[in-house]
Amino acid sequence: MMSAPKVAVLFGFGINCDHETAAVFNLVGGDAERVHVNHFISGERSMEEFQILAVPGGFSFGDHLGSGRLMGNRMRFALRDQLHAFVAAGKPIIGICNGFQVLVKTGLLPGPNAPLPDFVQRASLTLNDSGRYEDRWVTLEFDGNSPCIWTKGMTRMDCPVRHGEGKFVMPSTTDFDALAAGHQLTVRYVDPATEVGSGMTDEPLPFPLSPNGSMRNIAGVCDTTGLVFGLMPHPEAVYAKWLHPDHTRNTAPGPEHSEALGAWEGEGLQMFRNAVEYVKTNL
Amino acid sequence: MAVTRVEVTPKIGPGMRDVRGDVVRRQLAADHNINIDDVRSIVGFLIKSEIDPGAIALRVDDLFADPIIEDGATNTLLLSNKEHFPSCPSTVVTVGFKAGVTDNPGAAALDGFKTIFPTSEKSAISTYITYAFFGLPHEVDVQWLAKTLHNNLIQRALVADQNACTAGQWPAIEYTEKPPQEFEAPLHVNMEIPDQDLIDLSETGLLALNLEEMQTIQAHYRDADVRAARTAAGIVADAPTDVELECLAQTWSEHCKHKIFASKIHHIDTETGEDTIIDSIFKTYIMKPTHDMQNEVDWLLSVFHDNSGVIAWDDDWSVCMKAETHNSPSALDPYGGAMTGIVGVNRDILGTGLGARPIANTDVFCFGPPDWEGDLPDNLFHPSRVFRGVHAGVRVGGNESGIPTVNGAIVFDDRYIGKPLVYCGTIGIMPRRLPDGRESHIKTPVAGDIVYMVGGKVGYDGIHGATFSSLELTEESPSSAVQIGDPITQKKMVDMVLEARDTGLITCITDNGAGGLSSSIGEMAEYTNGCEIDLAKVPLKQAGLSAWEILVSESQERMTIAVKAEDCAAFDALATLHEVEATPVATFTDTGIFHVKYEAATVAYLPIEFLHDGVPQLQLESEWIPPKVEAFVPPQAANHADLMLRMLARPNIASKETWVRQYDHEVIAQTAIKPFVGVKRDGPGDAGLIAPIHGDPHGLVISCGIAPRYSDIDAGAMAAASIDEAVRNAVCAGVDVDKIAGLDNFCWPDSIESVKTPDGRFKLAQLVRANRELERVCRAYRLPCVSGKDSMKNDYGTGEKKISIPPTLLFSVFGDQPDVRFTATSDLKQPGERLYLVGRSHNELGASEISFMLKESGEASGVGGTPPQLEHPERNLATYRALSTAIQTGLIQTAHDCSEGGVGVAVAEMCIGGRLGATIDLDGTGDENLWARLWGESLGRFVVAVKPEKEHEFIAWMSGQPITFLGEAVEGPNLTINDGYDEILTADVEAMVASWQGALDMTGGVE
């Protein structure tokens, strides 16, 4: 068993979920450090030092010219080689909310139908159909057959979304079919009234079940390796049951017991534990 | 250099939509009942650069257009392209910024442009947006449409009407720059002039100083010692420079010096015969009680003197809070004004102690009715537009800064049409001790420290903000008083500053708000008793600013930070890493002089003592004559079920969910009670509750109270009600009542008797009464006020057209909550829960929401009567302690405070949150008058629900406190309210939901 996997949590230029993203990795046995994007660009720090990379939520560069685009460009142009090496080394990457938008716009997600990235943008996240930024809770369901290492064993969870540009689009249905065949449509918005395991549908769900009008109700996708994963909802924001809206009704879901938080672990923490455990086992 | 035009528009196709255009279409439908077939949008970039347009064209898809969802084109107008616009629009409006106005998308585009073209150092980019309307109804005036889509104070618009569209004559915004300005050497201002000329000098120069203040300045320059010192310093001896006069005007402004709160007041009460002198409302009623309490507790770390009040939260962390208003700028430019309000108060937190981290925002707005159909005075926006703009500004400011909005309120009254109130508050957290051992709430500057200006550059935007806000709003109000914030520049600065704090680089820090460098460096210079500034070192947005303009400009996103000389290299390196502007502009001294230079020349030489303590105390007259308000007499016959649905739709009561949900209230992963609660997460939350240390359930409660309408009868009652409401809300979350701190934010109409304000004595008496109640209630509640602010000129116009706001106190509290796992929310949890009223209802219907509703509808003729009183606050405190500890032990999980609409509305809201019915009986809950027990707004009351198995324990716990059994939650669809044997109303819960949620949903729907 190796020591605590080192997690680089990017910050700077308007990323703003860096503190809590670092905290949740630390709660599950990671060794997270907030690293300024420019430290990697200048070469003062190297991604090689780390086993996991997280691109947290926020408003990088104010989301002007499209969410995640300017940060995506900095990474695409200035960090291309480091990112390529990171993926080639089989190390997990997660992008949450703005981080997902960044990974999509760098081309890391959904990526080519090949194990290594080519930094070509194939999808986008655009303005919610409602035209509004909203913070609301949604129900997510995970594809149990997805190669995604981040979501292993996860079935359904409640989770907040907080975005104005979360509608996942790709140019054609064949693009989606290809991703679906590889089980890369890892997580989708579902109607909580459906039975667990049967909620996923390609038909667009009405607002607010789908908060943004995403094609095929997509909330998050992974690359072909399952190591690079991004999603619009915020699993780190439900690391504890006391962050779930139902906790005063005594019905907040989550494990009955955990080392991290006793009876109060929330459903979101498992995602980060999965990555830490993956690194401990495989790297 | 050439200017290249790039235009971008959303692709059309299955599943794709032009959301920007859609939003405009829906808002025109929601606000003006205008139905349009389709609106499409184009974003334009005007790139002035040495890079060849052909080279730019090749990279359009790399930067300006997202190739998956957008089409882009270079040096053409997309409207003329049939491929993108196959059909011809009937109207086109294009909107760009005026030269010199902050263009955030342009700045971001430039940053991205430099990533792609690293050699393009001298480039500049401005942006515009074009809306193409299809099927615009003929009766819609094109100029009117353009006016609703832009604000001519900061933007310009071009239009194409039907004829121009048919002819293909598309409007094209061109690149413009602010004309170059010449630096003007400081002027010497002759003060040896007659009194009337001194007054004129103050008015024409927007100095906002009165005659006595001008004379005090005049006298300073007559002093022989002053003249000798000035001669020695090489500055004009017998007159102020314009730099000095502007600096004094800023520092002595009502905004900065709170002259009315500091004044000597001759107060007469015609009811009681009282005739007294009050030497400073602030010192007497606010500061003294807090200092008395500070002697008795160990957790009040820093009160009044810093940018926010600091309390010890636990052994490792302290928390602080500040609330500000941004009323005048929000009236002129709702979006920009409100955004600078929120990001400005964030900087107050960053500038507290050695730097605190902002972790939560609160927003409280007061607007005119959004459905107002009456006349609008010149130069004022319709309340719905003010509402949209202010909301958008605060939303963008808060969300982009990554600070959750956890609590707030929106209040409506006709009189806020004249001046909206925009209160923005921020809570901060900092480690009690820094790694180097210093206590973080204490600033430690010494003479010799280097003073940096950090963040943005200085421009023309925001010159005269402080003095402007100390004047009433007129048609001539200057556009330079308005700025647009840039949250991302500020966010980068916050990241950098907190890192600098933790590495021990900061000895002193404050924000640049009102008065700019003049105030920030001026205030910090009091610590060491002197400073020397070189204005020529200050980085500028545009060349040519004169010395006084640099000194007083309120350009946003700036902090002033002192660093030891040996730490400057490390500080510079941090600034480079974070790409933050940081420039040393001054040095602290101990000379006793605020010494300002421009290169070698001394342009201001003011004794620190004169600058800060020289302003003469105002002498004011106050006289209380109780206003005569026609009594509220409820109608004989009333259908209370119908009244319930109407009350729930009152804007002051109705759900604000569609607005509040647009704030990020959960970033930082700490929010344990959301703004909306319950089974469908749409019932009202009473207070914000956060657990800011990840993994630790230790909580902090944030809540507020505001009740401006009681001022119509008695501003004292208004103040007491505001404080009590804030505390009640905090109790609902289980606050530790022995560790709560308060913030008082007064917004008042002009209270100085003059020709413009003939009723100044009355308005000042209202202020006196409000503050006396504030002292009485705060002392009884052991509730120290640790910070506050006042805005004292909230009037529009003069004479008969004058609109004055109702005197308004926002009272905010923040307090310790031992464990967020044990708290309560307002939603009913399950059928069979037993409902109790905590507190008693009294015959206090004066200025109640029901009285206003029935007066407006003509069913009653007045709103007068006894407003809610707080006769025995010390008894309330005992009740609050009992209830709060019942929540902290898990005995109670459902609690809701009674405010607007009384017990009736409180229970209705609990049913809405739980989607459950309830049957209650008001018999025995208070005074005889049913209206008072049902709709009255008596203070000190809550409705709580307790599980049947815990009922005995609850009753025992509350022994000695006033509790009355009301009834229970039921499975059925109805809320039934009885009074003994009489059924008063039965209302369907879903119907109540529809009334409550429909009133303020101005989204135009989602389809």
C-alpha cells in the first residue's frame, strides 16, 4: 500500500471551489494541495509530482467568451505536454462544473476514440435553456457499466447544480451513440420518481428535472479510459449529510457509517474515495 | 493600428437555441406584455491590434467562437449573411459600452487574445451585443425598445427599424476610445471669498461641504503655523490646492464621517415634554452599549474601528461581518451599482485585521412595486428594471467571486421608487493567529513600511462617489459616479492577498472604496501618524488624470496594503504569480502629515489630525410630534380564506424563489440550511446556517430583520421590530443566544432641516427614537453591535415632487451555532406533529401587512394603530434561550418565526414547505381581537412543531415560557384555522402554493 496519493487541485483566475475540493480528497485519504495554474505553466511545479488532478468549479476568467474557454485555452496551449503525459501515465483527472467545461473545451472530454488525448474539442456546454444561472438540487443516476473509475459502485445520488451553462451538446446523434456504446455517458439527470437503475432516458426531461436542457440529459461524461471524468453537478458539495436539504427531515441519504464522518457522510464523498483507492491499488 | 471586427452568433439546428435572445423575448413578455416571435443575438468584438486581420480570422474558432455551438465571421456584419440570417428581422438594436466604461468581456477577450498572440502587447478589445427581432408588434416604438435594452449613462445603442432592415442597412457599432486627457497641474483654490461664494464653491465642485465646514478649511489656511510649515514644505502657503480640497471633501463627507450620527442634537419630544441635548447618537446609543458589553465577554475582538467587526468564533478561528449600502449608484445604473456594492463589501472583509476570507454574502433590497403602473419621475427607472438590474449585478458579483449568498430579503414600498435600497453584507473568517504568531485582527504597521496599491488601475470611473452619495439624486447626477465591478480581477486579488497574509507579508490592509486612495491611505496613516504618497507612481487606466483625480478616484478592485521593505520582493513575486497589479505608491511615516507628492512636487500637505478630526460637529434640531395616521379598522365581514391567498401573493410575503435560486448559495460546501427548505425545497428559510470548516459541524448563523413600514407610525417601533426579527430568525436555526453580534445599517431620508427638507426635525426625531430603541433592545438581548453604516440622503427630487424613503433599519446578526446537525427549518415534517405558538399575540395591527393590503384595495381606510411593541425584551431573551437550546438538543426540528402576516401566514408557509395540511385553533393565543391573533405581527413569536413522542419533554423544557397549543399537522390537503368553535378559514395547500409562488415569478417561464 502506497502513502496518501498526491492530488493537485488547480486554482487561480476565478476558480472558486478549490478549498472544498481539496478538503474532500483529504477526508478520504488523499493528500491534496491547491496549486496555482501558473505554477504549472511556469514550470516551478510539475504535474509529475501528483497522482490525481482536479479542476474545480468556479468562473474562470468570468466565463466570458463561453464558460471554461479561456482557461481551456491556457491549458490547451501552455499545459498540453504535461496533460498528455498525465493521461498517458494512467492518472485520474476530474473536472467539476467549470472544471468540466474546461476539460471539454481543452478537448480532454469526451476525447477521441483512442486512449490518448488529441486536444480537439468535440462537445460543448452552453447556456441553460432556462436562460438562468441556478442553484438547485437534482437527482443523478450513474451508468453501472461505465469504464469511469470515479463512479464505481455509485447508482443514484442527490446533488446540487450551480451553473448557467450546463447544457451538454454535440453536433450529431452519431456522436452520442458512439459515446453511449462505450458507456461514456457516465451520469445523467433522472426523475427521482423512477426506480433506481431505470431512470436514465435519452428523451430530454422537463425543467427542472433536467436543470439545463442537456442533450440526452447528460450531467457528466468520461473519456474512453474512464480515468478522465467531468460533470456539471457538485459532488463535493454533498460530502456530508448536513449539506443535504433533507437533513432536518432526518432523510438525508448516505452511508450509515464512515471513517471520515461517522453517521454523517454524504453521498458525494464516494466519488473522491474511488479515485484515491484507484491510485492506491493501480499506481 | 487596424480595427478588426469579429461577430459570433449561436448556431441554429435541432436542439440548439439562442438563449440570450430568448431571455430578452421572455423578459419583454413578462414585464411589458409584448409578444415577439423570435429574438436572435450576435456578440461582437472590435479588436484594435497590430496583428493582421487575416491572422485573426484564422483563429476565430480558437477564441471568439465555440465551433460546436457558434458561427463566427471576421470584418463583416452577420446580419447581411443569408446563410446565418435567412429571413430579415423587423428591428435590430445593437448596444456597446461608452468609451472608458469597464468592459469585462472585452478585458477577458484581450487576455485570451494574448494567449494566442503573445506579441500583441498594445492590443485593445471592446465588445457589443446585437439583438435581431422577428415579428416585433408594430405598435412597439423602436427607440423605446432600445432604451429598455441599454442604459445611456454607460452604454450607446444603434437601431435599425423596419425600413432600414428591409434595405439591409444594419447598425454597426465602431471602436471608440476616450479622448486623451491632459494632465493639469494642481490649482490653488482661493478660499478668501465671501460666505456665499464658499457655498457656491462647494456646490459647483460637488464637494458636499456646508458653510461651517468650508469656513473651518478657510481658517486652517489662515493659521500662521500652518502657513510656515507649508512654506517650508514648498507648497502654496495660504490656500489649499485642489488636491487638498478634494481630499478634505472626501474625508469629511457624510459618507465617510457619518456627521449626522456624530452631531449634537437638540431633541424635543412634544408627547413627553422632553427637551435634551444628545451628543452623538452613535456614541450614545450604539458605541457605549457595545463597549459596556465588551467588558463582560471575551469574544468581542474588534468593534467599530476596522472595516468590519470581529468576534472570536472558537479557539482557532474568528469571524467578522460587514454590511453596506449602494443606493445612489444602483438608482443610476442598477446592474453596475449593485455589483460594485457586493464586491465592495467583500473588500471590507478582505481589509479586516490582516485580511479575512469572505465566505458568505447577504443581500437585502428595497424596491418600488415591480408591477407599478403610476407615474415615474424623470430620470428614474421602472421598479421592475431596477429589480432586474440590481439582482443581476449582485448575482454576478457574488457568484463569480465564489461567495455563497446565504440570507437576504426583498421589501417593496412605493417610496423606494425614488431611491432603491441595496444592502450587501459579507461574512468573513480568519485564523485567530497567523503562522508568524500575530493575532490576525490587529494591524501592525510601523513608519517605514511600504504601501502598495493592489488590484486594478485608476481611471475616471468613480470620481466623486462618496460626495455624490451624500447629496440627493437629481437629473444631473454624474455618470462618473457609477462604476462596473470586475469580480474576476478581484477574485485573483483575494487569492493573492490571502496567500500574502498567510506568509506574513502584510502589516496593514484596507480597501479602496469611497474616497479612493485619499481615504484608504489616509485612514491607515493614522496608525503610524503620517505617510508620503507619490501619485505619479499610481498605474492609470487612461493617461492624463490630474493629481486630485488619482487621489479620489473610486476605481474598483483595489486594496491598499502595507509591507515591510524587506518583504517587498516576496510580495511582488506573489503578485506576478497571480497576475495581479501591485505597485508601491507610498511610505508610512510618523511626521503627523498626510503628504502627497506628484513626482517631486508637493501637492497636498495636510496634518493627519486636521484631516481626520478637523471636521466641525454639526448642531441639529429634532422634534417629535407623533404623526397622525388614520386608524386601521378591519372590515366587518371578511372571507379570511380569500384574504389568505391574497396575503400570500403580497410582494412583501410572496416567494422570491425564482430570484434567490439564481444566487449560488452553496459554494464552499458549508451551507447547512438553504434559502428554501422543505419536501420540495421551496418553503421559506428563516436564517442562513453554515459550517465553514470542512468536516466539522460547528456552525455560524446569519440572519436579518427589516420592517420599514412601522416607521409610518413610529421609527422606534420599526427599529425594535427589525432587531427582534433578526434575532428570532437566528433562534429558529438554533443560535447560541449568548454569542450573537449585530450590525445596524440605517437608511434614512435627509434629516437636516433646510429649505429642501422642511420636515427635517421630524425625520431626525425618527432617527433619535430608532436609536434609543436600538440601545434598549440590544442591551436587553445582550446583543452588541459590532459594525454598521448609515446612508442619510435617500431622497429624490425637491418640493412637491420629492420622494423620501421610509426610514429603514436593516439589522443583521451573526452568531455561534454549536452543531449544524441539530437545527430546525420551517417546513412541517410529518402528519401528527403538534404545533405550538411560542409567545403571545397582542392587539398590534398598526402598519401591518394586512392593513396595507386592505387600505390599497379600499376595504379599509387607514393603517394606523399600535405597531408591534417590545415591552419586556428581557423576558423574550429567556424564551429565545429556551427555544434555541431545545433546537440544539434535537427536541425541535421545525420552527418558523411570525413576521409579516402573523400566525396565519407563518402556518401557511409551514404547510407549503411540508406540503401538509394543518388544523389549528387560535383561541387562547393572545388578545381578544381575532384579526390581531390571525394576521397581527406582534414580536417575540414563533410557531414550532414537535413530534408527539417528544411533546411532554418539550413542554417541560419550555416551562415558564409563554407557549400555547395550536393544533397539529394533518395528511389532508387543507389548512384549517379555527377560533374556538368558529371556523375562520380553510385553504387548500396547493392553492396557497400557487398564490405564494406566482406573484413574483417574473421569468417569463421556461419552455
